Amino acid sequence: MTTGPLGLVSILETRLGIPACHHGQPVRIARYLAAMDDCCKTDEPFYKKSFEADGWSAARSLLVLRDQLRLSGWDGHDPGASARLMDMATLEKSARVLPGLAERIEDILGSLAIYGISGISEIVLHVHDVTEWPSCWRRLFVALEEKGIPLGVWQPDVAPRTSTDLDILHERLCTSGNVAATFQADGSIVRLSSATALEAADALGAWLAVKDDSDGDLALIVESGAEVLDAAMCRHGLPRPGGGSRSQWRAALQLLPLGLGIHWAPFDPQSYLEFLTAPICPLHPAMAGHLVRVLEQAPGMGGKKWIEAVGKCEEWARKQDDGETLLEDLRFWTGVKRVSPHVGLDVETICTICQRLSDWAAKGAQSLEGRLMGAVSGMALELAEAVRETGRKAIPKPQLDRMLDSVIGGGASIADKAEASPWAVLTHPGQLGDRVDTVIWWDFTMEGMPSCRLPWTNAELTALNNAGVHMDDMDLHRNLELSSWQQAVCNTHKRLVLVMPEQDGGEPLPPHPFWENIVAVMNLSGDTDIPAMTVSASQLRKGDDRLMGRIIPLELVVENAALEFQQHWEAPAGTVARREKESPSGMSQLIKCPLAWVLTYVLDVGALGSPALSEGNQLIGSFCHSIVEDLINESRTWKSEDAVARAVALFDSRLREMAAVYLLPGMETAREQLRSRLKRAVSDLFERIGNAKLSVLESERRVERIDESGQTYRGFVDISLEDDKGNPVVWDMKWTNKSKYRREEMEKGIALQLAAYCWMLDKDDLPAFGAYYMLAQTELISSQAPWLPPESVVNCDLKATWKMVRERYDAIIDRLMAGEVEAIAPSDDEEEKEFDFGTGCFFCDYAMVCGVGYE
């Protein structure tokens, strides 16, 4: 059996009957943090300021140093020389440190001394004898030898040859030979470069798919990035190496951060939206969908729409077989009690959330991502245990974030099963114990390589060494790692391929540290030698079919021409009919683009995309509309100053219900600006109503009228008023950056919405008047009215607009019913046209359907 050092420890524990109780590092850090907390309360240890600034990170770093010392032989006593070492010794005495690797080895040594061991005939060390191993392993090897288990050392047999570049590298790395031969770029050492790992994987898969017996047996070293390589192998019909990469960004692994993140105050609608739309949301998708749609329109919680959505969720849940469970889930995730990030979530709440998420994830253990869900369940329980071990009553957000990073930061290695292949797949270069013809070292970069640095002064190192702590262990560890790299190279007989992507996610990737050794011992020139040994994976995309001595079959893929705009479409006659009830917005869409109208209302084709919160003018407009609507529903006779006072009173509660983003930290200035602009708009609005002697009838009034052909039109009027003669008055509120576009609509006679509402409210002897009220600019843009000042009046005829709209609407509907569907694209023709509504292409979801989106 071939195994690494940790594998040997596990084997010995099994042979000696030592129970496996390996605690996760987050739980060990939490207990160490509790001990550091106690020491900081009674003394002034060297780590106190760091601990007060970031307790979890301080405990994590200090525990790593402590474990290094214990592995090097430290017994926990103060060796003198510095206050830091004294503080470490004091902490060691008070801390109930959960066992790590050092304690596991000590338990094995203790059991060996008492019971001995059987079932192991011999242990053979690879390349390095006992004296070259760190002290903890030396003690273990010596103890095993004393119990009658012989130790041997295997050395590679490297025959001195100088015929190829690879032979020269063997000679200089493995035998320290000083051969005089020079680098000749003979292809025995290849640096396969690529822009990304994806490009490299595709090229490597194409190369392996071409059989060539001349390369002999092959080994593939895959330490990281296995998912990308797996996918490429599948594309080329090759067996997957398996292995899987660790990633904290797997959707399931975000369950814990999302589930805990929605408990912070103030309410963050974006965080809650991410929780609801997560692929692994513990709230049933049917219920989450109702809440998502409300958040998109009114990003807040507790308002009328929110309550209606929760009611719909409850109604749906009661109809299901597991209705009580679904209702309990709904109550738990919508009735969240939020606390300040600085105060922190209490431990019991965190544990309750973790237990709930763990139970939920465990139910998915039989799904396609069962192993991943099982890992998530375990992570949730580990976080709960770590939180309890801190000994604190509440965990502030910064510390909880650090703890989450420790629990899920390394991700979960959920590997796809490796498939049988004609080559050996290794996850570490040290596993290559026998000679093979070709070695491919995948992802030969610095990514994921640990960096080790000792913080001790020379005086502290001397004191530790005098106390029997072997501080040279770190150097020995590095030598063993370097030896494993050399071992992989020296066991390569014909060709060594180093796959070196240049970037990951746009960030440059430095080469593997061993690359510097290769360059140095081979004395490679960066100007000539390295380019000569480099093969670019991109050459396949450029049409060069030769890659590392093999001919790669390439197939020319003809680039599809961009879709051209299609103006005329056909539908079966009689398929398209009038809508039973048409709205002004529907009429506008029909006139601007009949194709878009057909896709929307006839075929019911909707654009799919990620849910997004309402923002900008759309959010502010809905928010201000809501407050004005409430003001009018409360009273029809507001005085300007009283209306402002009531609007201010509604402001904060309505923000929580509809625009909670303005309550988040950093939004103070924007919130006060919005408050000021709302006060100005409300004051001006009711002052204008009073000055014009208008009577307020209703807000969001539903209006409907049937024309002579039997077509019903309907809509909602923002503010329905009446003048002193009984004439209906329509004011449509808008919040935009500029008012000139609404004024131009009136002037050009294309104010369709106002024209429609005025027609619906028009009486035979009492004509209706329409106007836009621009909230942001506190400006009224109106048709001719005797009670308005000249600056508010635009010369327009809304009756003529409505007549034109209905004629155009009827004509288009007739063509649609005959099967003629037209798509209207923007025109370069600058000629002024009467009643030109333009197109809706800029905001259209169907621009890629008709082809205008490719223009």
C-alpha cells in the first residue's frame, strides 16, 4: 500500500484501536478563542489588541502557530526569552484545546509504548531517510522501529544520460550532476500555455483523444481545477479524471450565508431576494415566487402588497399534503427577527437557524447533489458547534462572517467519480512512485499553494531550540514538498508536459514554485529557451492542427451571420383577436410595434431573466405615488402644509414597506434628499389643486368605457379631480429626470394615456382635461384649461389624439386578424411625422426575436 503521512496516521490509529474523534478546525478555533477571551479579561497578552479588533482571525492565526510548535516538540511550558512565549504558555495551560495532528501522533506514541502493534510488516520511506523528516515523524518512525517494524528507504534509479532535455533535467535535479549539455528544445519538456484553464483543458482533451502509442504509458497529475478538465474530457469522449475542485461558490454552499444574512437589521431587500431566488432556498419555490414578485415591485417588507403575497402563500400551502410543514417554513423565514450587526445574533438563534438548515439540507441528500447537500448539512452543524464553543452570548456580524469563512471558505470537495482510463490519475506529484513515459502536470501554477512564515525572533527561536523544540521542522517540510515535485519529474521517462494557464477570472496566475527550480537548473533563457519549449493551446483555434507531435482533427465552424431585422411576419388568419379589455399601455405597445403586442398578449411570451429589485426613478415614482394615494384616501380637502406633515409621517414607514434600500447604511444622504423632494412635491401638488379650485375625487381610480364598436377600454387614473363646473380632470403623476419629453408628447399630440383617460371620463356637455404632474420638477403640463396659468398649458387637442389612436388601433387590429404582423424598428428618417409614437425598441424584451437587437 502506498500512502502519505496523514494516511499512515489513520492506518496506525485503526491498528491501535484509537477512536477517531477528529474535530473540525472551526470548532478548534472557537474553543481557542474562548480561552484567549478569558486571558484578555484578566491580563494584557501580546495578542490583546488584535483579538479585540478581530477575535476570530486572531484565534485562527494563533492556533496555527500553536499547532506548529506542538508538532515540533513544544510541551506547553514557557521556554523564556520573551513575553510572547510566556503568553503562549499561559494560554496553553488555560485552553481546553481540541486535539490536532500533534495530539493524534502523541496518542499513537502512547499506545505503541503500552500495546505495541501488529499487521504491518515493513515501512518504506520514499527518497528521504528518517533524519530528513520533521521531528514529529522522526519520533513516530523511531517508535515503530523499536516495536519491530523495519524501516527502509526507496531511492529512484536514475541512469546518467544526456541525450534529451528531460535527461539533463533528471541529472541536475535527481543526482546533482553537473552535465555540460545545453538545452536544445527537443520537445521532451513542454510548457503548454493558455489564456485560461478552459482553453488548456480543451486543447489537452483534443490531444489525448488522438491515439499515439509512441508516447507510451501516461500519468496525469491533477491537484486542482479538476472540474474544468472533467468537462473537457467529456466533450472529447474521454474518461473523466474525477477529483473535483473545492469551491465556496457552489450554490448549495451559499445556504448558510444567505440564511443567516437575512437576520441583520435594517432589512436589506437585495439579500432577501438572493435568499428567495437561491437554487437551494429552504422556502418552497411556489411560495418564494410570490414574495419575489412583490420585492421586484416594492422592495420592502410589511406593506399591503407584502401581506397580500404572504396570504397567497398561506392559501397555496394549505392545499398541499404537507401544508403544516410549509406554513411553518413560511412563518420562520418571513417572521425573521432582525438585530443590529454590532449587537450580534444570539447564540441560540444562530444554532436554531443552523439546525433548521442542516435538517433541510439533509433531506436533499438523496438528490442529484446529495453528497453536496450532505456536506452542507454537516457544515451547518459544525458552525452551530463552533458558535457554542466561543462561550459568548451573541456573535456580531463581522465575527460571524469570519466563522462562516472558516466553515465554508475551503468549499466542499464533491468529486465526480473518476472513470477508468488508460492513464494514471494522481492528485499529488509525490504519488508518482514508478517511472512512466509521459507525465502531464495539469494546472502547474501557484494557485492554492500555501505560504508559510514563522513570526519568531532570533532570541525566541534560540530559546525554543534550547527547550527541545525543533524549529527547523518548517525547512524540512519544505524539503519534503520539493522532493515530491522532483520525484514526479525524475520518474518521467520520455516527455514532461507542464500545463500553465496564464489567468483565472481575469487575474494573472503566477507559475508553480517548482518552475523557478527548473529554469534555474536548466539555465533557461527567457528570451529564447522558454519560448522554444512553449506550445500555445490557442493555436488550435487559429487553425494550426499540430499540437505536441500529434495531428489534431479540426473542423471549420462557419460563423453564423447576425440575424437581420425582419419587418413582416405572418400568423394564421383569425388567430389574433381583440383583447376583451384593452389598456392605454397595451394600445401604446400595439401602435409602436404590433409584433411585440402579439408576443405579449396573444402568445404570452415573457422574457426570462434574473429577478431584480425596482430602482431609480421607477422605485421613487412608485414610492411617491403610494404616499399621495394614501393622502387622498385619507382626505379630499388637504391644505398644503397639513399634507406635507402627513407625508413626512408616512415617509419612514413607507420606506420600510416599499423602498427599504434607503434605510441601509450609507444611504442617509440619499434618504434625506428624497424626503426633501417629496415634501416639496406634495406641497406644490396640493397648493396647485387649491389654487385651481379643483375638487379631489379619488386616487388610483379605476375607469372603463366601451366604444361604439363594443371594444372595452380600461385603466387607472392617478388623481381624478373635478373643476368648479363639474368638468372631469385627470392628473397623471410622473417621476423622471426631465419633464421635456412629456411636454413634447403633448405638443406632438401623442399623449395617448391622457387622451384615453379623458375619453373614458368625458361627458357629453362636460369635456375632460388632462395633465401630467411631474413630481421631481414640481411642474404641471396640461391641456388647455381656463383655471390654469399660461405657463402650465400646452396647445394640444387630446380629443384629436384619441380619435387618431383609435383609428390606428383599429386598422392595426384588422391587419393582425388577417394574419399580417408588422415589426417596427427605429428609422434614420428625421422627417417630422404627424402622430409619430416612435418605437419601443429601447425598452423591448423582444429585440432579439425580430432581429433589431443585432443591428
